[in-house]
Amino acid sequence: MTPTEPTAISPSTPSTAKVAFVLERYGVLVAFGGLILWNAVFSSGASTFRDPTNLRNILNQNAATGIVAVGMTLVIVVGGIDLSVGSIMALAGASAILIMNSLLASGMSEWTAVACAGSIAIAIGLACGALNGLLVTLGRLPAFIATLGGLSAFRSITLAIADGGELRADATEVLTLIGRGGIPLVPGSLIGRSTALVVYWNILLFFAIAILGEIILSRSRFGRHVVAVGGNETAARYSAIPVNRVRLITYVLIGGLASVAGLILTARNNSMSSSQLGLLMELDAIAAVVIGGTSMAGGRGRVWGTVLGVLILAIINNMLVVAEVSPYWQGCVKGAIIVLAVLIQRGRR
């Protein structure tokens, strides 16, 4: 019998594995760099895209989405999902305006009224997140069902207290300073402008929360517990990790972050629409998380990837606007991106 010849190993196999690893680890960064290069150099609207004001506005318009997406990253990594974030945003914004206007009518100063109303609104968001978390942990409801109920219930409460309409804030001076104020970043002479470029507080808050979220997820004990629970709940229980507590905390966090996002949008507009504020925000947040490389199955994710996912979606939206594509098609593009990102994840596995 002739001995079997050993199977030859293709010399390209190690390099192929390296390429696959780099794409899996840094694919979102490559995609982001490619989008930046195309829009800044090759596209027909390159000069408009490179304008610092345009870049600043892109970040400002998507800061609320980014804040919610940071919390959504934690929830998805732990093996859950939250569909109620948009409704929590609306409830927080409506509560803040009603409380603030009531305090102003009683003679309280604007700054004190805004601080009290904002604190109460964030507490309401935390309570909504806690309710979702308790339904998932103690009630043993699937996260999809529990938060779907929250999506409907919280929006209904908002519509009821706002009588289905728009609420306007009385503290316009303070809210304008918070929602549209910021820090002058670059002297105007360096970018060919007569005034300095102002980086809004919303943008700074988004990046501060993103940095804190990355530290929590990748460098803290709680973050390791989140990954462990999402990766293998049974093994996490045997390792004495408080699974229910970890899940509950992630839902409380995303509830608080959703309320913060609702407040910054309310402050920027000095008003809120009970039917429109936060509408479909869950879709944008989930899309950013999935594009950033977080597994929908849980157990693997990164906040910095989510931040890039937010920016990729923002740049794509900007491309569609510059190309004069109808806004009615933007949802179709986002849906296609989500499906494509999930298919790529399945292909990797």
C-alpha cells in the first residue's frame, strides 16, 4: 500500500488568516476611513463635506444617537436588546419641560428650574430602564417582548401628558446656552473663517460618555461580567457572577442615557414633539452597534466600534442629502446596512 501523501498547506493560508483577522477586528475602521476618503476627496460634494462647519454639524446631529448607542452596546453584549429607548427619550423630554415650566411659574430661577427638571427627567429614564430590567430578570420575559411593551407604554404616557402635541419650554435663554452653546475650538483665521468654530456641548458629552463606556466595557470588572453573561450565562452563574444584577444594571444605564439624549434634543430645539422625539431611535442605535462589530448573539462588542458605526451612518446620511436622495429612502438604506452587517457576522462564525 502506498503511504498517503501529506496534504500540502498553501503558503497563502497564514496571510489569508491575517487578513481575515484584521478585517474582523478593524473592518469598521477601514470602512470609516474609506468613507472619509471618498467624501473628502473624490465625491462631487467634497468641498462641502470638508467644511469644518459641516463636520461639526454631522457630529451634533448624531450626538443623541451616539449616546443611546453606547448604552445599547452594553445591553446587546449582555445578550439583550432595548426597543423602548426612543419612547424613554420622549417621556424624559416631556417631563423635563412640564416640570421646568411649573417651577418657573412658581418663581424659581431658570438655572435652578432647568437643573431640577433635568435631574427628575434622568431619574424617570433610570426608572423606566429598571422596569425593563426587572421584567427581563425577575419576570423572565424575553427582552424583545419586555422592551416592546415599554416602547408602546412610555410613548403612550408621553402622548397623554402632552395631549398628543408639542410642548415648548419657557427657559429659552438657559436651554439655548445648553443646547447650542459650546467651546471655540479653532481660531477662525486657521480655517478661513471670520469666527472661531464652536464645538457644541452635545458633541463633547457624546465623546465623554463614549470614552467612559469603553473604559467600563473593556477595563472594568463590571464590563468583564457583561461579556461573560452575554457569552455563556450558565458558565457565568457557575462563576458566581450575579447574572440578574448585571443585566438589570445595563438596562438601568441605557434608560438613563436615553433620557440624557432626549434632554439634549429638547434643549437644542427649546421644545419637543410627543409623537416625533426619539421616533425610530432604536433602529439607529442598533444599526450603529451592529455596524461597529458587536455580535447580536451577545458576548462580544466594543464601544469604540459603535462610535465609528454612528459616524458611518451619519456620513452615509450626509452623502444621501448631498446627492439629493429623497429622505424617504434613508430608512431603506439603514435597514439594508443592518442586514448586511449581520450577514457578515454570520459569515465570520
